[in-house]
Amino acid sequence: MIEISIVIPVFDEEGSLRELHSKLTRVLGGMNRSYELVFVDDGSRDTSIEILSEIFDADPFSRVLSFRTNYGKSAALSVGFDEARGDIIVTIDADLQDDPEEIPRLVEKIDEGYDLVSGWKQSRRDPMTKTIPSKVFNTVTKWVTGLKIHDMNCGLKAYRSYVTGHLKVYGQLHRFLPVFAHKAGFRVGEVAVKHHPRVHGKTKYGAGRFLHGFLDLLTVVLLTGYTTSPLHFFGTIGIVFSLAGFGINCYLSWLRLTFGNIQGKHPLLMLGVLLMILGFQLISTGLVAEFIVRIGHRGRDEYSIKARLSHDDEKGSRNGEQD
């Protein structure tokens, strides 16, 4: 039985793989727990897969999966979660910026009763072009989602296997896995971890990541709060727009009745009409989405069951997460 699985997404990291494997082997060997290393090559274009093949041949505790092309980190994590056989699954990036020496501390936090533990790069060793947008993004995400952790996107995380079995990872939503777990009722914690500057290779994230992150955040808000009631989301925004437009048009109507004209406020008139049209369109979109949800729903909500007691079950399992 494997206790700990380490899932490592890899994309063009030929310079760090051997050192990373050496550090992981040393750290995990000192924990006195059974383990496996699951490397997921995300269509690397350098010699990463050749190096991973060498690691596989030399280490019986390692496994390697390789994509034909680059699908992204979420896809690599999703496949890694499916392949992992450990009770605790730890993810770590292959670039050596996250320190394998921190793994025992994350596992200890899991043993305290947490379902997911995220690393917190308290002293981040990256340029300001990455650290400042990251702080803004994390602050907004905490405010919007209600999950009070400092670093949503740290690659170093530990999960109970039943958590990864519950989560669906796709697109670029991997950075929000703690939010999905929190919304599903799992206990989420964090541990401050060491962070190192990048030595090998180049960062895979450009300026577009910041914009994409906020678009993904909107997706997360919809998925975690309005999947079964989309009208609440679109309708709320639509009502606000409609009321704003109605208020503007009432003001212009008062001007027309009082002074005989709208005092040259034609741009304001256009804004008022536009807001009312947008409001009605959003409400209509919410209603259509409600019909789609109701038609496709058919009574099948995805609920996170913690325990199941039944006299019909001969095993009488008391922990639904161990079923």
C-alpha cells in the first residue's frame, strides 16, 4: 500500500529534473513512508522525456506519463491525480523553485486533520512583474471566494486522495483547487514554505496570465455559487443595470417636464437606454440558463458526502470518504 504519491507536472524542465529527483528521493526516503513519484510530461519539446526515461529505469518507485502535445498544467494534474495510488497526494512543480524539503511539513499538517494543505510562498523569489500581480490576484480571490489563504497558486500542495477524486481539474482552474475544495466542505489549511529563484529554464507564464486569472475567477464564482441557480447571478447584475438605467431616464423625464427639454444631456439618455436594454438582456440570459439547468439537471446534484450509515450495507461503513 502506497502512503504518499508525489505528482510532478513537467514541461521543458530538462535542467532541473535530475536534481529534483535526487532531492525528492532523499526527503521521502527519510520519512519512513511508502511512496511513489508520478512524473507527467506535458508534451515537452526539450530532452525532458529522455531524462525521465532514465529516472524511470533507475528508480523502481517512479512512474512516467507523457502527453503527445502540450495540454497545460491542469491536464497534467488531472492525469496525475487519476494515476496516483497514495492516500496522500503531494503536487510539486519541476522547476526547483518549490523546495522538496517542505513536503514533510505539508504531510504533518494533513495528519492534523486537514484535507488539503497549500504552500504559502511567504518570501517569494520572483521578479516584481510576477509578485505584485500575484498579490493583487490573491487578495481579490480571497475577498470574492471567502477562502482566507495567502497563496492560491503555489505548486506545492498536499491532498487527501478523496479530495482529488472529488475535484475536476480542467482549463486553467488548477490554481483554484483550494477554492473548489473549500466550497465542497473540505478542510483547507496552509503552511509557509521556502521559495527559491529559478535557476534552470524559463517561466511558462506571460502577461496574459493575469487577465486569464480573473476570467477564470469569474468561472469559479459561477461554478461554485450559481451552477444550479444562474438567474441569481445574471438576474442580480441585470436588475442593477435596469434600475440604474431607469433612474437615469426618470431624471431626464423630470428635466423634460420641468424645463421642456433634457438640457442637452443626450449622452446620458443613451446611457440610460443602454443600461435598461443590457439589464433586460442579462435577466433573459439568466432565465434561459435556468431552463437549461432544469432540463439537464433531472435531480442529479453533485453533493460531497462525508459519511453514510446504512443497515443495508453489510460493511456498515461510517466514513463516506473511505467507501
